[in-house]
Amino acid sequence: MHARWARAGASSNTMMVVECDGPVDAGRFRRALDRLLDVCPWPAARLRRRLPWGPLHWAAPPRSRLAPPPVLERRPADGDAVHRVLEAELNDAIDGRREAPLRLVVAGRVLVVTWFHPLMDPRGGQNLLAHLARIDAATPDSPWREPPEAFVAPRDGRPLRERGRLARRSLAHMRRLAGATVVSPGTGVAAFGAARFLQQGFDVPATPGGDARATREISWRLAVVGRAMADLWRRRSLPGEPFLLPISVDLRPRGEPGPTIGNMLAFHFARFSPAETDDVPALARALRQRMADAVRDGLVDANAVAMDFLRYRPVRLMMTAVPWAAGGETFSFNCADISDFPPDLDRLLGRRVLNAYHVPAVLPRPGIGVFFNRCGGRSNVVVSWVEGAVNDDEAQRVMAMVAGGLGWTAAS
């Protein structure tokens, strides 16, 4: 979809930001990354398509010609300067065809891993950091104490005919979902500015009984975010069309790190009206049931197969397959829960990790997304937006409404 926004310069970057208890040694990072390339070349690969109808894939030269991705050093003076560094990273779009799809920045106590989103998903970014930490802590002659994990997922072993049937089912489902016009804060906007983000950490109070599990689920958080978006819609006088957005489902086995490279995600496509957000508990129950039904009916699996087939389709053909996106619309807004930062990654390059969170750049349409994760005892909320589609005050209001709806207080 980013090819639709070439003139706007839309970034497909995503970042993992890690705050440590002291300055990070960039030299240790470079050494660990160079040794990782001995067994996993993909962070230095390039995105290729052999033929116009061939699949997009990552291609890496022999190790002797493999140049490590850059590790840059910045020396910001204060917290505001660090935030400017982070937003600059978000906007300095990586072109996976012409440069390494991974870039690392050390800004004092803050470590930033920025990547071209098709390289890997947020769990993959966490896995990458875990690999680098393991290499850094190992003896010089043996960076891997056990054989490396599978860096890339195995191919789908099902016959082409079966996968094609599933992909067609997913496409038909998508067309039914978007029977009405998709509306977002970016709808009708002619000029877009830079990608921006706002991050805040929260102390989450203990919730007794069964409510604890319910409020941790993506269905509850999506309902709360939906209410904040409905408020934005009303203030903007946007049409009350149903919201449509993708909810990611991690395909890795539960409790296992799984592959690092590649987006190991399927999607459930949530659809609900702004009016439904007036009753958050009822909407959360409805969203949870709809997600369960999609898994039971095999739609999530079908969507994963369809995403794999899209590697073979040029953008022009994708637009005919999903007609509502032909004008540049994608979804109403974005929302995802990245879950927990790995507790065994509490130290990195000799430093203790204080906090870590994920920041993706969103497309000009929808123009805004809300993302959750947890690190240690802290929950993080990130509001990511594009200037022109959303302004600073609107992003601050969304943050405040999400925190208030969840009953969270800002971390000290």
C-alpha cells in the first residue's frame, strides 16, 4: 500500500525503542550484529522481484559481500531531543530495494532498532534483540551455545489448489466486510506531513475477579480505542460509517519465540459502528465473539494464505481485488497489542532494560493508530499519527481517553 503514497513520502518504518539504565556501547552492538550475519544474512538483504509476476522476496549476497546494516550514534541533550531523534528515525524511510532493511541507532541510554516493516513484525524485532544479546554475552569463539533457531518460517506445505481456495475465500470475505465506504481521519486530506508519535507508560491497577482477564484482552482495548475514535469522528463531523480495521494474530506457537524474519501474522478484520462504542463492555464481548467465530470458521487461516499470495500481485492488481482501497483508503484506524517484552531480555549489551515499546509509522490513510505493549510492570500506549490527518491536540485527546477508559494512571 505504501506504493500508493510515493509522492507523500509515506514511511513503512517501524521501531523498537529500548530505554536502558546507562549509555549503550555502540561498538558492542556493531560486533554482535556482524556476527549475527554469519548465520542470518536477512538483516542485510534486499527486496527483489525476479519477474513482474514473481513473488517479492529477500535476496542476500554471499557473506564476503554482505555489508552490515548501519549502527549510528546520536548524542541528544535531553528527553525532548531523544524524542526528536526517534521521530526522525520514523520518517527517514528505509527503501528495502536499495538499502539494508534494518538500521540501529544508539542515543545515549536509548537503543533504537528501525526496520522496513516487511522484514519482520514486532515479535521478530524482539527476537532479533534476543539474538544480539545472546551473541554479545557469549564467548568470542562460540556465539551460539546451541544451534540457531529457525530464522524464517517453513513454507506452507498444502497444495496450491487448497491454498488458492482459501485465498479466494479471504478475498470474498474482505469484499463483504467493506460493503460501505471506508472513512478515516485522512479521508479527503490533500497534503500530509511527517509521521509523529506520542508514548506514555502507565501503572496498571490490579483488577479483581474475571474482569482482570477481560481488560487485558485486545477486544476490550479495541472497544476503548474505538470509543476514543468515535469521539474524534464526532468532533470532525466524519460520516458514521462502520469502522473497519485489521487485528493481527501471531502465528507463532504459543510460548515459543518462533521465526524472526518475515511477518508471522494473520489478520482478523474487525468491523463495528461508532454508535456501538457507547457501551464498551457490550462491544468488547461482541468483538471477542466475532474474533472467536473467525478463528473457528477458518477465516484467520484464509487471511494468512491470502496475504502470502499478495506477494505475487503488483499494486495495480491489488487495487482491483480490494476496490475500496483504489483511492488510497486502507482502514479506519490501526490498533494492536504487541503483548509483553520478553522478561529474559532484561539485560542488553551490559545494560539493564528499564522499558521498551514499539512504534510503527501509519499510512496517511487512516492517519492514526493506537498500540499497546508491556515491559516489566509497566504498560505502554503509543499513539502514532500523520500530520495533516491528525493534529497534536487530537492525538493527546485520544491518549487521554484511552488511558481514562482503561482506568490507568501515568507511571512515575
